[in-house]
Amino acid sequence: MSKSDQWISGINAVASALEHDIEHVREILVEAGNKNVRITEIEENARRREISVRRVTHQALEGIAGGLRHQGVIARYEAAKPMDEAELAGLIEAAQGKALLLVLDGVQDPHNLGACLRSAAAAGVTAVIMPKDKAAPLNATVRKTSAGAADRIPVISVTNLARTLRAIKDAGVWVYGMDGEALGLIYQTDFTGNTAIVMGGEGEGMRRLTREHCDGLVKIPMPGEMESLNVSVATGIALFEVVRQRNGGLK
């Protein structure tokens, strides 16, 4: 097993890897005697595409999965490297004025990152941008939580987030940071052109330099008693407000 290999677990995560990123799947391990129809389909699909499949005991699968919920199937996966920052300009240009970028400034919980990627894929995000430091890695937990989204959308890890924000602004992207103290509301902000939504990390939110490089700060109105939302929940709300507007919902 090479340094770049990792185990991904669970029916959805393994099935998605076979469908969307098969060149990085090295082998499949299934629980001997498991009669789940979807696991049978995964095994047949893997063998048809000449991916090695081994049947192992439940105890062996538990040990390799390392505590992750495997549902009877795991895959050894060569993790794809994040896209290079230099490719971002081409992605924005190809979006023809409708780029939607999700910027995650310091999301460190892998479950939150996976959920954010899942929402991003569902919303048709052009790319997800993250700093290389103070951010969760694209590990097995992220891939499982994302239900395969980590393999479907470009994820770009950058050295200097502030510099990247300047670059995307120069490329014609409006950058909006989500801030619970902001005066503007997401429902009153025009997201129909090239847009970047910036989400802060758990607890501290956006860093100062990130905040300063936003064109505007907006918030999700919350009439209830809670002061904030989980970052993955807030990400989903913000992204689908963009989707709503681009489908004619802006009044």
C-alpha cells in the first residue's frame, strides 16, 4: 500500500469511486456472506472492470476500516491530488459568466468538509477552494461523508488564500463572505453573475485577511434563538440561494 493510498468505506462512497474515479481504485474488499444487493452490484461492477475483489471476514473488514462505518464494503483508493491553483482561471472562463466558487477558510472537521463538498456538487459548483494550512485533508472520512462528491468537483488547495481571492476578483468574480454580523442578507444580494461564496471555519469564522478581501459580507437571517449554523448547513443554504436566483428566483 503506497503512501498516497487510503481506504474508503461504505456502499455510496465505494460505488461512487467506481463510477466517477475508477482509475484510482486499486481493490475492493467485501464482507464474505453479505447478501446486500448493492454490494453484489459493486462486486460485479468491479470485476467487470478488472478491479481486484477480495472477500474477507467481518473482523478483518472492521480492522481495516478503522472504526468507519463500512456497511460490508471498502476500497483501497489512490487519492487524487487536488487541482493546481493555475487551473482556476480556466475553470472560471469556461463557466461563461456563471462561475460559482465555494471558498472554505479553515474548515477543519472532515465531516463538515465532506458535507460541504456534497452540497457543492449538488449545487453545480465550479470549484471548491481551500487553504493548504488549517484545513481538513481529503481523507477517507471526507470522501465517505461527501457521498462521492469529492471525486466529482474540482478541489483546489492554495498556499495563500488572500492572494487567490485577489486573483479571482481580477478574473471578474464577486466575492461574498458569510458573516453572522453582516448587515446584508443573502436573499437581497445578486448572485447571478460570477460569484464566490466564502465560508469561515468552525468557531472562529473567516480570518481577518479573508474578510478584508471580500467584496461584501452577507448573512442568513435567523429569527430564532440560535446565533449561528453549522458551517455545512450554512454552506448548503447559501449555495442553493445562488441556484434559486439563477433559475429566475431573484425578485
